[in-house]
Amino acid sequence: MILPPAPNRAFASDNAAGAHPAIIEAVIAANEGHALAYGDDALTRECSARFRDLFGADVSTRLTFNGTGANILAIATMLGSLDGPHHAVVCTDWAHINVDETGAPERALGTKLIDLPSPDAKLVPEQLADLAHFQGVQHHVQPGVVSITQATELGTLYSPDEIAALCDQAHSMGMLVHLDGARIANATAALGGTRETLRAFTIDAGVDSVSFGGSKNGLLGAEAVIFLNHEASTGSQYVRKQITQLPSKMRFLAAQFIAVLHDDLWISLASHANEMATELHRMASGIPGIELGDAPEVNSLFPVLPAEAIDPLRDWCFFWDWDVSRHQVRWMTAWDTTAEDVATFSAGVAAQLAGV
């Protein structure tokens, strides 16, 4: 089987994409001269101001190196604000903290994860209510923090009302809510594409802290934890140092967020990635032998392919397996995916499956 030349950009993950030119320029500009370390610099202060403006409130911002570190910082700080070390974190069985962070919450924090089953990777208030029988019983770990993901690991989205209902239920039970926003930009773009959209499913809905993703949306390697609830942020500056997420040259991380928040570039980049996924779904839907499912809500597709086609296609243009038992894979688009990339990839898939 002769396939066309592979596209310039693979469809493995938005995490594999490079950094946007505006981000590189911002880092180069930040490299001029000296600045005090550990965030005592003008760029970090400006970055914090940009996030306060973004959320329309006096939020607290803690920059970190990576997404796992951001999640650990947020969760550890919120657990520390509760009344003892006997609390657990509630999440779905799909949650990144449960599946893809090598047990970091358990090892780094010594806390239990209560991973609840969810076919669409979304929690519902009734699942939290069912945990009430644990509360006040000394033989059971006490649910303390709820962690949800937006967009989820399956590319699904919570509506603002769904998150508000979860927050109401969690808060009524004395729990705090963390939102893993590794792809928060894609979710914002899909749900309306404005700052008001972001606020609707975070601060207005009652979320206490957000891991605000940057690396999957054109940044060079920068994440942020935004504490929307000041009481939940107590001690976060110390926790960040303890878990080795305090950047000494923080100005370089801050400069990246300043650049991507300017003129809402973060939403524009995510909107493009989402649009390319929609186009890939459209082009691939006409190829016999693929089970695609519904059009994607964000920038991920989970097609089922003939088993014998997967390895040759992956050798040609890399992508990850998803559910091996079903021959399901994952294709992802990114801020730099082009229409030509999508067309070339679709043509290669069509050629391979025609041979099958």
C-alpha cells in the first residue's frame, strides 16, 4: 500500500505541537536584563493582574511548570484548608489525576482518590450525594475535594449549569471543587468563545480552584493554578515550593501567559484547533470502514478502525491507541494544525482503508 507523504504535523496530541510565535517572542523579550527570582518581578505581577482581569475578580495566581504539578498544587492546598488529613479527592474513573499522573496525588499527597464510574467522563450531583453515607463515620475516608475536568478526557463538556449543580452539591456537603483545565481554552471556545463563557463555568458556577492549561494551547511549558476562593488558597505559596513547582525565573512563564491572554489569543488558538477537529471528522466520515461517532465538541476524535489498518497508519503518521480492545484510537488537532494537514491525513487514512 503506497500512502501519500505524511502531513507536516502529526495528530497524536496538542501536547506535541510547538509554541506559538507570539510566545517565543515574549520569552525572548523577557530575557532582557535581570529580574528578581521566584516571582518578585514586574512580569509576574502583570500576569497576576491579567488573570484578575480575565476572571473579573481578585483571584490568586500561582504559576507552575506542568499540568500534574498544577493539579497537585491546587488539590494539596485545598486539602490543607480542610480540618485534617483524613480527606479524599472525588473524581471520575477517566480523570487525568486518576489514570495518567502515575499516582501522583496518592504518592505526593498521601490522599485517597475516590474514582467514580462515568461513561462520558462527567460527574453528576447524585454521585456526590451518594457519598454522604461516608461522612461522619470514622471508618471511612472523608470526601473533601471534588476534581472535575473541562474539557474532559473524552472530549466531552460540562455546561455551566452542570458545573454549578455539582458545586452546589459539593459545597452543601462541605467539599471544595477543583477544575482541571488542561484544555480549558478548548472548552471556552466550544461553549461560546468569550471571557464571559469562561466565567460562567468557573467562578460564577462556584468552582474554588482551576488548573489553567497553557502547554496544550501554544505555550512553551507553562501552567497556572487560579484560586477563585481565597479561603481555599491559604498556604499555596508554601505548598508550591514543597512540591517543587516554584520557578526561580518565573518571568519567563509569566511572559507566556501575558502574551496568550492578550487580545484573547488563547481562545483564538483553541477555536482553530476545535475547527480542525470538526473538519477532520467531516472528511473522515466519508471513508468506509471507520466508526467515528458524533462530531467532536473540542479538538479530539476517537475513531474505531479496522485492526489491521492501525499499525500501518501509525507508522505513516503517529497517533495513540485509546481502547485497544475495541481498536479505538485518538486523533487530536492543535493550534497549528492546517487544513492541508487534515486533507493529507484524511487521504492517507482513505488509501490505507481502501487497501484493507
